[in-house]
Amino acid sequence: MHDNWITPEGFKTGIEEVAPKVYAYIQAYGELGVSNAGLLVDREGSMAIDALMVPSMTRRFLAAIKKVTNTPVTRLVNTHHHIDHSGGNFLFRDAEIISHTYCRAEIERTGLPVDFFQKRMPRFAAEFPRLKLAVPEVTFTDRLVFHVAGREVELRHLGPAHTFGDAFVYLPKEKVLFAGDLAFYYVTPLAFQGHVGNWIKVVDRILKMDVDIIVPGHGPIGGKKELQEMRTYLVMIRREAKKRFAAGMTAEQAARDMKLGIYARWREPERILPNVMRLYQEFRNELDQPLDVLKMFEGMRQLRAEWHAADAPDTCCI
Ligand SMILES: [Zn+2]
């Protein structure tokens, strides 16, 4: 199954200009810990969108930035608190860091649990101890607009979705939207700290916006077509999980029972388990409770082992 992923053409690591002086920085192949970023270049100073996770990633991003501009990055947006978007914050020394209020609170609350990251993402274990905590300095709740050198940059939050503090960055003139983890393309969305029902509504609102290009948090650059495909996944798992919830199945049973169709070929399909676990919390009105993360990782490991039983065991481990 693991070599069966959909990999659109041009899905490779690197920086790409998606509108004049607007860049997407993509990391192939978008798996756990491997996210995308953005850059808006202006004469007075540039704005980066997300900082990636470990120093080797952030340094590659910074090197790519140097190739397209000499101006320093003076602003950095965190689209949400997850470490693969905020771990590199401390390497943007000249930047004021901006996020949703909840995102800041979560970064401050969780700090840097190095052991936990090393166990969950062993591929990057050597780099986690080098991280330094850098918490956002400016926060907003619904909307914050920057007017820089004739360009409008809107930061917006439309309610709980992938997390409870997601922000996206919208450029109305350029019709470009940096979605953070509100969008996953060809990589299975992960809702373990989110709200699937509301995520669908947030996607609906984005689909109504005047946007041509959407840079997802994970996966290649796309647009509304890919966002619609991701929406279909969320709608499907919510509907199918609800049936199984009503029939008295456990989340683990439901996740195994559900047919993923084309989404079995999106990377990390085992995320169906945390997604169903979270949906069960949604159905029980328990979204204020954290998901049992250890149980979730163990469950995903088991699912991978079952699905990959005929393959080499080392295909699993990030
Ligand atoms: Zn995330």
C-alpha cells in the first residue's frame, strides 16, 4: 500500500512563486511533521507564514528565502500551534510572531516535550533537543489585516476546525490563500485536536471566497478542487462514523470497518482512527476533552501493521 500514494506532478520540496512576490514553500511528501510554509516579499520587510519543524527544515526554508529577497523576515505568522508549523519560530530572529490567541496559549502550555516528539517522529529525533521555545507576540481572535506596500494581507479565523486556533492568510488582490492545516491535499487530514463538523463549515466558507490558489499545510499547491476533495473525505468519515457510533461500535471497530475508497491512496490513511476517535468525542459533546494521544499513536501503529503486513515493516515509522 505504501508505494501506492497519489503523488501529483511537481510535488517536490522547494519554493515557488504563486503570484508576484508571493511564494509557497512546499515540503514533499507532507507526512507527519513535514509541512508547508509561505513568504510574502515586501521592500520594508517580508512576512513568513509558518516556520516548519526542525532546524534543518527551517534553515533550508531560510536559504530559499535568501535566494528570492534580501529583505529580512520581519513578521512570522503561525497558522496554528502544531510543532511542524511553529518549531522553527526561534530561527526567525528579526520577526514579530503573530497567531490566533488560542495558538499562542497552546504553544505556551505545551512547551517543547522533546521525548514525546522523539518517540512519535524518530526520523527527526536528533534535532528536537535543538529547538528553543518562541511564543507568538501578537495575537488576534477573528481577523487582522496588514496593509503593506500596497498589499492587503488578511489573517482570519473562522472557528474550530483542524485545531481550535487555526488562522489562514488571504491575499484578496492576488486571490491566494495560505490555508495552514485547514487544507490537506493528497495527505489524510488529521483532526485529533479539531472539530470535524465545524471544519466542514469552515471549508464551505473558504470555497465561497474569491480564491484561485490555495497552499495547503500538507501536500502540493492546489486550489478549490483539491479542497473540495478534502471536504468530501471529512463529510464521508463523519457520516460513516455516525452510523457506526449509533450502532454501538467502538471507534477502533468503526475505523477498521470503514472503506476509504480513493482516500486509501492519500498518505497516512491510518489517521482514520484518530479522526473517528475525535468524531466520537464530537458526537458525545466531549470536544473539550483531549484525545488520548498515546492510545491514538498505538492504534495507528497497529492499523499500519495490519495494512502493511505483507510489506517491509520499516515503511511505517513516522
Ligand atoms: Zn497541524
